[in-house]
Amino acid sequence: MTIGVYIDSCAWNYLQEKATDLVAELPPDRYALYLTREVEVEIEAIPDDEKRQQLKAYIRDNIESSCIKTTSVFGFKTFEHDGSPSKVQVYGGFCQGTFQSATDREFYASPQIQSQLIGKTPRKSGLSANQADVPLAARSFG
């Protein structure tokens, strides 16, 4: 049985700085590596400027070589208040997303988590503050 490891978007800076070979350090026969859809959105939003080209190449190469899979929760297209489709879609559709567990639903419904998500201003990625952190926290339960 493999150990599931979810990689946060800010971890990539550290991994690149240390020139970490994920296949060598977290061999696929022992570890299964994942990104949440929200982290994938943050990675996609990294600017394509000269300063970050190497980081983006490092991330892309490691996602491919380490067979990192993106996970998402099943849901439908989200819309803005004006009825237009949201800039960022984080739910997985049919044959993509998994159903949210009862534990995850309770976690998301808690007042502490709701206060971290509701009413936050979107960032450049299109996600609001804490929107990528909460799914990672939910993944820590199992």
C-alpha cells in the first residue's frame, strides 16, 4: 500500500530550491503524489515571467515524472453573482471528481472553516484567500 502525499503550491519553491528529485525521494512504489484542484489552479496562475520560468518548468517536469495526479470533489460549474461562469472551476465533473465524505462535509460546514472561506476577495489565481488551504486540511484526515 502506498502513502498518499498532497503537495501544497508553496512547497514547490522549497523543492526547487533544494533541487529535490521527487521520484528519488518519494518513490512511486511507496508514495502516491497528489495535487488538489485548487493547488493546480494556483500553479497555473504562476506568472510566465523570466523569474518564474524555471519554477514552472520544475513543477511541470516533476508532475510528469512523478505521475502526480490532481484530485477534486465532484460538483457542477460555478457561476458569479451576475450569472457568468466563474473564472476558475475547482469541481470535478463526471468521471473526474470524487464524492465528498461525511467527515469532509462536516469540516467544511464548521463555523471556523466557513469564516475562512466566505466573503474573501479573489486573488490573481481566481481563488479566494484560504480556498486552496482548506482542501489540503481536509485531506489530512485520512
